[in-house]
Amino acid sequence: MTSSPLHRLGILTCDQVREHLADRHGEYPDMFTRLLHAVRPSLEIVPYRVYANEFPAQIDACDAYLITGSRRSVYEPDAWIRRLEQYVRDLHAARKRTVGICFGHQMMGLALGGRTEKAAQGWGIGKHQVEMVQTEPWMLPAANGYGVFVSHQDQITELPPGACRLAQNAHCPNSMFVFDDIFLGIQGHPEFNAGYARDLVLGREALYGADTVATAMPTYDEPVDSLLLAQWILRFLEH
């Protein structure tokens, strides 16, 4: 397994944290910084507010990129969303290693020729466990699956041609995929801690459904595998 240096990671930020939660939990680049610095404190992280049409001036401004989640849907017509769709194709053409999380994962699926839409399964919230259907050399430490918090109603319902599914569960069959060995998509949120994931749900039973919330709430007290995914993400980006 060869490796490429990873010194500078660009975070393509696709949303702001809701104002009443930002003071307590920070913005999404803060969450990813905390997660990835727990494994690699020396990593330089550069945020770009793509939701405000702020993109890197040059595609080589960073060694690799990570696309965050968003409350928006990848199929909406907003100019920044459509620009991001093209930028994902540009990243692939430039052979830039990129990881997509939730919305970012779904955008990869859409931009590369798959299908993303609201899933018949409805909202996924709380901790979800997935099983690996294929393992890769960068998945160290090795594991047969992982559990992290999720928050989504959109899903990739059809993977792009040539993509390889890596993880699945009953709620989200395309929980993780790899494309052309340079793009990695993850539906779950390793950057979410229990406090933030729970705060997103509180008081919003009408949105998610009372039964879905009741099932999810006990899972916020369970341990998650965020650090495992942080290690996998970093190894993928430089393997």
C-alpha cells in the first residue's frame, strides 16, 4: 500500500450549525477538526463555506478534501449546490482524494451518475450500526462494522456506475462506498458527538415522528465508533 502525504485538508462546508446550537457545539469545521485532530494533531484544516459560494481558488490548494453534511438536499436548484456538483466532478478529474459525509456522500453519488432521493424508509436518527460488505487495506484498525450517529432522510438509492459498496444496514443499504479508489462516501456522522446529535432532535418530534424519536433517544447514551472512522478517513486520504 503506497501513501501520499496529507498535510492540508480542505473542508467544503455545506451548511451552518443552527444558531442556538453553534455556541455550544461550534460549526461543522470545528467538529471535524476535533475529530481528526484526535488522531492527527498536526493536520492543517482549511474550511471553505461552499454554501456561501466560497470555493478553493485552485483545486490544488489542499492535498485532499472533505465535503460536510447539510440540512439541504443535493437535488435542490440553488446555485451553490449545482456548482458543488460540478466541483465534485472536477475533483474526480483532478484525481483529488475526497471524502463525503452525509450530504457530501449523497452529492458524490449524484455527481458521479447515481441517484439520491428521499428514501421510503423515512428519517434515520440516533446511532445506526452498519456491517461491512467489503474491506479495504486502509481500514485499520480492522472491524466488521461500526456505529455512529446519523441524521438524514435522503439517501443514495442507486450507486454510481463502477462504485463499490462497502457498508450497509437495513435502513440505508448504501451506507459507505468507494469510487475509483479516490472518493469515499459515508452516510453517517462521525463528527457528531452525543450532545450535538441529541440536541438536533430535541423538540422536533413533529419532523421526525414520535416513534422514530423514541427509538433514537436511548442510543445517544451508547458509545460510537467515531475515532475508528477518523482513522479510516485519514488512511484513505493518504493510502
